[in-house]
Amino acid sequence: MEERTIREVAREAEVKPSTLRYYESIGLLAPQERINGQRRYDDEALKRLSIIKMAKQAGFTLKEIDTLMSGFSDDEPPSARWKVLANEKLREMDAIISQAEDMKKILEEGINCDCLSLDECVTFFNRKFSKNKVVTAHYERK
């Protein structure tokens, strides 16, 4: 088993050495053996860093990644852990996508706006997007 310095692992994992120290401090990486005061990382650390990177790319927070890696009982297989967290994350992503689509519609409509006042714009947008009123009704013209 080859041991690597913090710089070598950071380079290979495409993170900063401070990231590795931080992951150790919050428990995502196990404390590493030290030789002459320097951390030495084994292949297991690189595997965990790969898992962390993949989970981050999927949108998981570090807290969620910690749950994925150690927040379940030992008899719970990783695939079951992933399914639970992935389903939660998919619901979050659907909400974010819906919000982004609404934002896009408003921006696209605004590009074609010929309103002469902001009050007129607000009234138009509130009628057009009635499910998500842009502002409260007291701003609308009567």
C-alpha cells in the first residue's frame, strides 16, 4: 500500500491541501497517520475522496455526504443509502428547476415589455403569472 503526502493526494484528487485537512476536521476523512509530523494518505483516502467528489457533483452538501458515508446503520447497503438521499435531492432539484423555469419566463416576457411605467409592468406580470404574483395586490392599478 503506497502512502502519499497531502500535496500528492490533493493534486490527484484535484483539491487544495486545506480541503483535505478540513474533511478530516469534520470527519469525512479519517485522521491520517503522520510520519515526521506530515500526514500520509493511503488508497482508502483516495477512494473516499472520489466518493465525496461524485456526491458533490450530484449536488449533495457535505452534511448530506457525511450522512451517505456514515449516517446509516452498518447493515444498510450503500445502494439503499444512495436511493434515500438521491430521492430527497431529486425533489429539491425539481423545485429548483421549476423556480428557474419561472424566472426564465419572467425574463423572456420582460424582454418584450413595452410598458410605460413599472406599475404597468407589475400589473401585466401579475396577470400573466397569476400563480406566482410578482408583488402584492396593493401595488396593482385599480
